[in-house]
Amino acid sequence: MAVAVFINLLPYMKRIGDSAELFEKWDGGIEIPMDGPNWTAPVDWIQELERFVHYKGPKSVHSPIWELNIASSRFPMIAEYSFEVYKSCLEWTKQIGAEQMVLHPSLYSTIIFNRKETQQRSKENLKRLGDVAARLGVDLAVENVGFHEFALFDQEEFVALFEEIPTISALVDVGHAQINQWDIPALIRALGSRLTAVHLHDNDGVDDLHDPIGIGTIEWEPIWSALREQNHTYRAILEYQFETPLETLLRDAEMVQEKLFLHRI
């Protein structure tokens, strides 16, 4: 089993230049959120290329979240525009030498109208983007998002998604699954080799806090056990909140390595 530990750059989103302190002490994987500093204006990702292209460790990209929705059934032009944005994000992911791009199958804060039609619109665009990713040689990892009635797919539907669309893989966000009361160890086992990444963070079971592991109510030992059973390559990604100290990131990255009985690759 080959497992790589990654750190998402969310803690540096409001001061992206300070991420250099992480790069000085960390040579494992990084996940780059494409919404950009402050989430207030479009980012010049051609310019941002220079910030990340020379990083020697493995890279993953988290595609933009806000104002994009490939599942919009009421307004097809929104879904089509979102597809084009995500297609360009896949191309940027390839350009910087990243191995994976994370994608939300819907806008997690949007009320779902016409559930079946909305699911179908999402699947159609996931298939199209999966085809683009396959041509580029990028792993397109689809994340479980949305809470309660805002979740487009329940646990069984989420697993079925990867049986239906062979060109995409699964990213299990442990914090999101906790809020929706999913059986996380069972989910990991059901996905098997279709699981290529996990987002690791904690919460109180109510709000998406992105706290450090062990701070909230998630029962971690059954999750570590399920992950240790996997016999394929996947990424274990710390996705912690804004301003999480560097010391916490490095400490918990080491802890994840110990829990999964691995040496970082």
C-alpha cells in the first residue's frame, strides 16, 4: 500500500505568501485551493503558477467552490459555465504537475430542486469532466458535500456514483460524512480501490469546523482501521481551518503517518 500525506493550504488562504514557511519544513504533499486568497476576487492562476510549479513534493488541486454548480437543473447555463471553468482547472492542474483535482458534484449550500433531475445533470457533467481528466492523466476526485437536505447524494448513492462513472474517483471528506451521520468506516470499505483521497479534519457533528483531529466528536480509531485495510494508493489530506498554526499541521501530519503505519512518499 502506498499512502501519501498531504496538507491543504487552507490555513494560508488569507496570507498565501506565508505558505513559504510550510514549504521550508514540509516535503510531503500539498493541496492547493483554487478559490484564491480571501475568496474575494478571481485569481490570476497563470501568475500563481510560479508559486507552486517548482514545489518538489506531490501536488493536488482543490477546484473552486463558490458560484459554480455543475448540477444546476433549473439553469442549464450555470451548469455549462461551471463545466467550462472546471475543464480549465483540470488543464491548470496538469500544467503545474499536480496528480489530482478535487471536485464538488454540486454547490453544497444550494437548495436542491428536482432531486433526480439535478443528480442526472451532475452525473452528465462528471462523466464529461472525467473524460477530460483521463485524457490529461489527472485523477478527478469527487468529494461528498452538502449537509442533510442540501446533500445531492446520500451514502449509498455516493458509492454508486463511482460504479457508474469509471473515469472519476472518490474523495471521502470525513468531517462532512460525520455531520450527515454516515458510517465512515463502512463507506471507506465499500469504495475500496475507487477511494483515492480522504479529507481529514474534526467537528462537533453539527458544524463544518475543520478542527484538528481529536478536537471534536469523530471516532477516529475505526476510521484509521478501515484506512489501514486498503491495499491501494490514496492520499491522506489534512484540511484544517484558516490560521491553523504550522506546528499543528506538522504535528498532525506526523500523527497520521503513525496511525496509518507508513512512511511519507
